[in-house]
Amino acid sequence: MRYKTGQYAKKHGVTKRTVWNWKAKGLLNTERDSTGHLIIVEDEDSLINDNVAIYARVSSAENKDKLERQRQRLEDYCAARGYHVIKSVAEVGSGLNDKRPKLEKLLTDYSVKKIVVEHSDRLSRFGSHYIKKLLEMQGREIEVTNEQESGRDELMQDFAAIVTSFCARLYGLRRSKRRTEKIIEKLATDATD
């Protein structure tokens, strides 16, 4: 298929500027027509990588700088694989919170065929396996760029998340944060002993 810049941008739900950025990064197969206009040539192989979304998440507003770095790493990962990213979603919220509006909107957007996350816990602390299975049933998928190797580290993170959640409910958000930090420090020192 052959598209003018505006047609291609409309098809993929992005701006013309984004299409030009993709061209500059070498992600598009382009040529010029007889009048000198840019034409994007899309073959069947490139259609496989269409409709990719990035999802980045951090737990608290204090980590907003990490959120932007996480998003950039995901964009670089997708660019290296030739994915055409049509959405980039960044959210601040707990992985235990099941009411994250940006993630919910992304999961219910059937035009997105692949969601790329850095770690599976960025998607959800618990139940990410079920989310993956449900998306697979719809012909969609989750791609995790960095699978965690250590089961012990993952278990400690899950335990800390549960403690944080219960402390927040019992003592309020500020108080729970201080208590959680003390508990995590205690767990870390006990684990190394």
C-alpha cells in the first residue's frame, strides 16, 4: 500500500509530525512521487508491527523523572524492533490499584494489538498473567522487555506491595509510607543476615 503523509498519519492515529519523526529514525519505507511529495510504502511485513502501545508506570509522584526515563527506554526498544508506536501512556499509581483509568482505557482499545511494558509488575503487581491470557483471546498481546530473573526479589517486591497496601488502608497514606519504609529496611537487613 502507498500513502501520502497525511493519509498515513490518519490511518495510524498520529500527527504528520510523528510520521516525519518516524521517517527521520528510518522506521518507514519511503519514496518520492513525480511531484516530489513523500510517499510511505507499507508492505505486508510492516503491518505485523502496527498498532503498538507503550505503557509506563511508577508508584508515586516522587518518581516522575523515572517515569519519563522508563517511557524513553520503551520507545527506544520499540524503535529498535521496528514497531510503530501509536500510543504512549504514562501513569502514576500503585500496581495494586485496579482502578487506573489510563491502563483501563488502553486495555479496552481494540485497535491496539500489542502493549509493551518494561516489567510485568508495571502492568499489575498481581494478575498480569490473566490480563495476558484475556488479551491473547482477542488476538492481542503484552510484550515485556525486561523479564525479572530472581524469584526472591520478585517475592520481596510483592510482599512490600501488600504491606504498603494494608498500611495505607489502616493508617493513611503519609503514615503508611513512613511505616513501609521502616518495614522494607528491616526486611532488607534481615534478608542479608
